Amino acid sequence: MSGLRATGRERGFALLVVLWTLVLIAFLIARLTAASTTETRVAANLAANAAAEAAADGAIYQAVFQLSAAQAQDRWALDGAAHEIRIGRSLVTLRLYNEAGLVNPNSASPVIVEALLRVLGADPDSAANLTMSIAQWVGKSYGPGLQTVAAQYAIADPNYRPPRVPVESIGELSGVRGMTPEMLAALRPHLTLFAPGDPDPATSDPTVAAALALGAQLAPARLPAQGVPGIATIRMNAVAHGPGNAQVARTVVVRIDPSLANGYAILATLGSGD
């Protein structure tokens, strides 16, 4: 009888080992299946994002082609209107804006910068002081008053060190003495780092147009800038909706110029703070 009991215990132990082994195998299979499913999902998301990115880039190059058309009536207007373009399984919404109608703090005349500040609500004294501060920050000369402002800053805050070089992003202006977050937020839609000289009156938005009109009163001898036919600097905003709810946004600044090797050049790919 003792031998039968021992044999029964051994069989029971063996059965327990088999059951635990089956549980372990089932657990491993479940983990492998979950990992495989996750990897498949990740791969699908990467493929969808890549498709959306390619579609956004394709829409930008299609816009370059349209803007380089020989006939003016075939070119897309630089008015911010939405152009919907389907590329593969992605739908791209593209908007085009003329950078020449905006104010470049690196190159615009101080009178235009001051006028823009006044149009946006700054009082004349504050606008004049902030204009001199911006001029000092980007390294422009602004008459004898600039030296006075620099001396005042040195006394008020010996740690204030304007770089005195052109800014590389609009966000850098937040460090200018007297610049408030509210004023920078109001300025941002009307600023660019890619327009040469003063804004082109023919393409300015209403706020910049009002600043140009006020600037003409402040400095009647200043001549307004004029665009050059066939040459344009354009900001392109492309938002691509791809398969699997993928979404990709692209913002680039493109120079259209027949004298360039390809007829165009991509000047910059921008982030949200530019």
C-alpha cells in the first residue's frame, strides 16, 4: 500500500508540474502575441506618419510649381486661402502667405517699427523707446537717441547685454528691454525675418498697411517699398491628414526667383516660435 501511495504522489506531482508548465507556456505565448501586436501597431503608425510627411512635402513642391507658372493667372494667390490637395491616401490643406507684406525687425526702418507699435496700441513715448531698444538689440543704428538708451540700460541694469546682432527667431525679441509678452504676441503675426527692407504696401495686411500709412506721416520723405515682379518670398503652411488618423504639419519659407538655379530656394523650415 505504501508503494501505491508513493506512486500516486509522484503522479500528482508530475501532473502539477505539467499544469504549471502549460500555464508558463500560455503566459509566454500571450506576451509574445501582445508584443507582436504592439510592434505591428507601431510600424503601422510610423508608415502612416511617413505617408503624411511625404504628402505635406509634395503639396509644398506643387505650390512652388504653381507659383512659378509663366502666366500670372495660373499662379496661386498669396492670401492665406486654403488649398486642398489629395496625395495618395492623404489630404493636405495648404495656405500661402506673402512674407514681403510683413515687417522684418532686422531690416525694416525704425519709423515703420515705431508706427507698427503705435498701431498695436503703444503710446508714442513707449513706442519710440521700444523701437530704440529693438534697434539696439538687432544691431541697427538709430540716431543719437540710441546711445542715450544704451547708457540708461547700463545704469538701470548692468547685467543687460543686448546681442547687437540680427535675431534668428521672433521669440528672441522677448529679451528686448520694455517688450511685454502681450506686445510680442500682438507683434508676432505681423513680423517676419525674411522680408527685405520695409514691407511691400501692395501685399501688407491691414495692420501693417495702417503702420505704413502712419509711418508716411512720421517720415514723409520715406519712399514705400515696392515688390519685384516674378520674385516673392512665401510662407507655406501645410497640414497633412494621412491614413490611420496621422497628422503632420509643415511650415516653410520659400523664395521664388527665376535667377536661382532651380527657380526657387527653401530658406527655412520653421517651428511654432518663428
